Amino acid sequence: MKKEALMPGKEQIIQGKYYRFTLITEKLIRMEYSQTGYFEDRATQLVKHRGLGEVEYELKETEHTLEITTRTFHLKYIKEKEFSPRNLHIDVRYNYSNYTNRWYYGQSVDTLKGTLRTLDRVDGHAKLEESIISEFGYAALNDSKSFIFDEKEVIGVKDNPHTDVYFFAYGRNYLEAIQDFYRLSGFPPLLPRYALGNWWSRYWKYTEESYLKLIDRFEAEKIPLSVSVIDMEWHKTDVPSRYGSGWTGYSWNRDFFPDPKRFLSNLHERGLAVTLNVHPADGIRAFEDPYETVARRLDLNQVIEEPAQFDLMDADFRAAYFEDVHHPLEEEGIDFWWIDWQQGEYSSSDIDPLWLLNHYHFHDLKDRGEKALILSRYAGPGSHRYPIGFSGDSMITWDSLNFQPYLTSTSSNIGYTWWSHDIGGHYRGYKDEELVQRWFQFGVFSPINRLHSSNSAFSSKEPWNYSDPVKANMTKFLRLRHALLPYLYTANVLTHEKGIPLVQPVYYHYPFEQQSYDIKNEYFFGSELLVLPITSKKDDETLYGSDVIFFPEGYWFDIFSNRRYKGNAKLQIFRKPEDMPVFAKEGAIIPLDARPTETVNGELPEEIEWLVYPGKSNGYSMVEDQNGFRMNSDFSMNINEQSICMNIFGDRQIMPKGRRHTIHFNASEPVTILHIKNGKLINKTYSKELNRTSITVECRLNCNLEIFFEGFSAVGEQDINQELFERLNIAQVGYFLKDHLYEEFNKDLEEYSLLAMINELEEENLSRSLFELLYIKNS
């Protein structure tokens, strides 16, 4: 990674009396105009580094004009005039722009969208803000109204506001644009491992006894949790009317939690990190436990119960807010804070209070050497530096669920990759077990899986409150989330160190395939998986949920059934309510915790399962951190005519003693193990149903395993008979039709004959469902 600096060298700055242009990369330029001739060199809310390396460019200058040319753009400016569409434009050197390759200053660009502040009171689709990437190959980001940071990360108001715009000309190199945006604005911090597991959250009047009983029930059900979220009822809410609202509070409700330190200690002993919800708008009032300490520090009139007004721009209040109020609570056992700011974007300093809260809360933990983390709303570009995002109070409707995958995916276009949604929905809505089931499935394959619900007695998300089949499916997926932690943590490291978002729209990798833009809810999840959450109710004909997916080039394998799909196709796929479409690319390597219900939160798994798929050679480096040490388990799989082998390299410095590896050779003919070097074969099995050979190997000699094998190749024609029978059996159509279709499929007719037959069906959904099976059979 190139070294970044606050400002580039003078050779990359072209400046006049009132204008300044700064070449940041050959695809990124900063444009400033100041009527005072003063320009901003300090860090802003959007930009931390402008010196991203040397840039080659050509400068052509006359008395009245200025032209800057790089490999990707040509800027022309009529000198000394205030920027306008009449005197400043940029021609972008790509051939897929919007009728013309020219951008005029101030012109709005229809980008591929970014994210939004909150989903509060939103039922379904909401308008998204613009981002830094577009199909036209360019976008602009305005930093003119930003605040600034001093060298100690203290926020201040600009003393000389001026025009300050960044122009991105990355064409359709979308991932490169995002990575350079991170270099410009700051990379997302590394999340603690516990943040990637299952969170329990509910707006409810728990007591110490009832809450611990609930957590013990989860453990008894073997449903792993990693984060305990205590909503606002932890503090006093029924306060005398002279103090105003009871939403803001920092004093434990001793009727519910008589010994907070004991309560928090019990949660930590159960392996949970803990966060408390705070609504800070009303400051520190006289009924609060720390009020007297705060009042002395701020010289408040305690006789008249003068409150400490909320104002994080005031250094004295800020000191009291953290040192007198939050730090004592943290010492009792609070790991991080859920900042539930809902009071708008305005303040006396014109700086959004949400920005102040996110920045200072995050850095208060970071500066004291803690694992910095917050849960808060999005405050605008640059907010990715303060994870994790809380998207707001989700309504419990299908429309609400349907919007969340798209929102999560496009958020990466502005660098905001760590969203936490109310999984299962928060309030209003209606009872629908299928809806909650589908929401749980999406939650497992979303950045943060935080189950949540309101104070309704009927909408809580405990799996045992649902019918047995739905409970079983919820439990299965919650266990899967913790099994995925090795994969998720590795993606977390890649996001932090290389600027590769966990969730990426398909068009990042297939920018010239129009189909990759058409399907809004499809996305890549890490480096190996393609996901399409089903977000609509099952149809009345097949009783399956369905959606259209685009399979890019190559082959794709359903990770639950191991069925193979040929790429370069757009296809409607059908899944029972308990099944979710998640696909591994050919050659994929996916690490899992083999025993997710037994691994203590934050610890490393004692046994790793590797899901591997045929078709291509591949390599995967699993990253693990523990007690300040890092280990990469490098898994490489080489498949060619001369040699077929697999290597797993690890470092015993932090690896659990006696770690075992179980390798699943998926979607393949039976695999023969020829030789194992530096390891002992413990077990080998084969599943005909899944076309899967599984071996378990125990490491020796620093876990530098070498496994030689043969026969790892995709199965030939895929057997769809069992799935065909199941789909027809469930379908709500006539028995004669079912019998006829089943008989015709089993006659082994030519494909075109079967296609012609199902194309004539009046039952459209059944026709499409059967077409998917034919597609599988012939992939």
C-alpha cells in the first residue's frame, strides 16, 4: 500500500490567486475556489490524506485558461473566475458516459447510489444519497461545508469556508475507486471478532434475573450469541416531569438491576460483549447519579438543578460527558455504546451532533487503548471511520426486508460497509413467520447480525417463540453465522487493510455486464460467495420463494445442496422457505468453525472446516488474531493435469493446540487421498446426496499440511429426480398434471421436448420452477 500524507508535493498543486487544483491520483482531482485566496490544508470530515503518491499529468496554461490532462481526464478552466458550468468542465476519457464524456462544474451525476442516514419511519424503498461511482465513469463529491480536525483529532468549524470539490474519474474500475476513497478518507477500523457474531437486542423492560435467564435459554438451545444489547430501559425512564423526557439517562434503574457490576460480570462470564443504548440529547440532569460530579466540574447551580446542556463542541462538557458519566459505567463492564441520536442535524455550531457523537465516542475508546466500536447512525461521507452503522427502526414488512439487501450493497459505493439492521424488524407490521425466517437468513449473510424487536409482547425474535420448523431453521442459520466467523474475520481484515468491502455489488466485478446492474438485491459476500436473499413471500402455486439471479461467467455451486449452475445466465431460482440462495464460485475455498456452539466468544476454533469446490486452482489466506499476535492459515488448492494437491500452512504461535482440519470436497465425484504430509488422517466419508468427500486431518510439524489427491472433479449430469418429486409434491396443482410431468421428465426426453412441454403450462410459477431444474440438469 502506498504511503499517504496529509498533502501531496507542490509539483501536484496548480494554484492561482483564487483557485487551486490538486492532483491526488491520475483519476482523482481536488478543485478549490476561495474569494480570500485562503485554501484548506487541514484534515476535514471527509478527507484525511491528499498525498496518495506521485501523479503524471500535463499542464497547458495561457493568460486566461488552464488545462490539466492525465491519462483519464482533461480539465479546462477559465482562470480566476468563480467556478461555474460556464468556465469549468472536465472531459472523461471513457466511452460509456451519458451521451457526452463531459462533466460541467455543478452538474449532478446520477451515480450508482450510496446510503442514507436512517430507516426510521421508512416502509420499503427510501431515497439514497449519491456516491463516488457511476456507470458514466465519473462522479463528484463536495467537501465545501465540512468541518476540520486539528492535529489532536479535535473537531472545529472552518474559519474560511470556500468551494472544495473532489472529482472521481475511475471509469468502471469501481473497486479501485472505493479503495482510493479509503486512502483519501481513512480506512475502516478493524472490528473486534465478537462484533461479527449474533447480537441479541430488544426494546424491553428486562430485569437482571429475566435477562440472565433469557441468555441461559439461548445457551441451552445451543444458539450462539456474542453481543448483548441492553436497550434504553436499563436506565431510569420514569423521571419527574420537571426534568422533561425520560429518553436520556445514565443512571441504572436499580429496581431492575440492583447490582449492575454483578449483572455485567455475569454477561461477560457467559462470553458476551455488552453495549448500552443512550439518547444523549437532554444532557446531564439533576436526577442522574453523576450529576453532582458533573455540576462541580462545570460550575452548575445545583440549588436550581441547572442541567449540563448537551454540547460536544464544548471541551469542558465533553470532558464531563466522558470522564464523569461514561467512563464509570465502562468500568462496571460496558464494552461500547449504542448512540441512538434522533434529534436532527442542527446545533449552534452548525456541526451535525451525530458527527460529534460518532467521532468522540469512537476516539474516546481508541485513545484509551480499548477495542473501539460504536453502534450509531450514518452521518454522511466519512462515517465509515466509526463503525458500526445502525440503520434505524425497521418496520416489520416484506417491503422493508426487500430494501435492506440493496441498501447494504450500495452503501459500499460510499465506503460504508458495516451496516447493522434490525434483523426481523423492529415495530409495527404484522405476524408472518415466513417473513421473519427470511429476515434471519439475510441477517446471517449481512455485515452485522443484530436481532431486534420492539416492546410488543408478540414480536420478539426468540426462535422458540415460533413454530417448530421455523425455530429449527432460525437456529440452523444462527449457528451458521458463528460457523462463518473465520471467513467473516478474514474479510474484516481485508476491509481494514486493503479497502475491500465485505459486501460488494455484482457490478464491481462485472462492470460491463448489464445484468449485474439489473438485480438490486444480489451481491458478493466476501471473496468466495454470491448471495441473493429471498425477500418476497412464497407464491401460492409452488409454495416456494423465488427471485431472479444473474450468474456471472464460470460455474456456481449452491453451498447447501452442492448443485451446480452454469454462468453467463439470468435465471429465476426457487427455494423453500427454509432454504436460501448462496453460491460459491468454482474453485472457492471457505473456512468455517466446525463447532460454532462450543467455541467461546472471541476465541479461535479448535477445528476448521474447509468447503472447497472443483473447477479452478485457488488460494485463500485465513487471518486470525489473538492477544496481539496474528496468524495467516494459507490454504492453496492446485488443480492441473500434472499435480493435484492442497496445502494448509499455519503458525502454532496462536493456533489452538491439536487443531484439526476437515476438508469437504464438494459437488464432486469421489476423491481419493493419495498421500498426507505432516498430518494424520482421522476420518474419511462420502455423501452421495451432496456429492461430497470429507476428510479430517490432524496437524503435525507446525501445521504445514500437504494433501495429495485425485478425482476432485465436478460430477457429470446432475440428478434432479428427488428435487423434481419434492417440487411437484408440494405444488398446489392438479394430480393428473403432477403425474404427467413426473412421467415425462423420467422418460429422459430430449431437453427441447421438455422445454416445449413446460413452456405450454398455464401454471407460470411451476413452469419457471421446472425450468430451473432443467437448467441444473444441463449445467
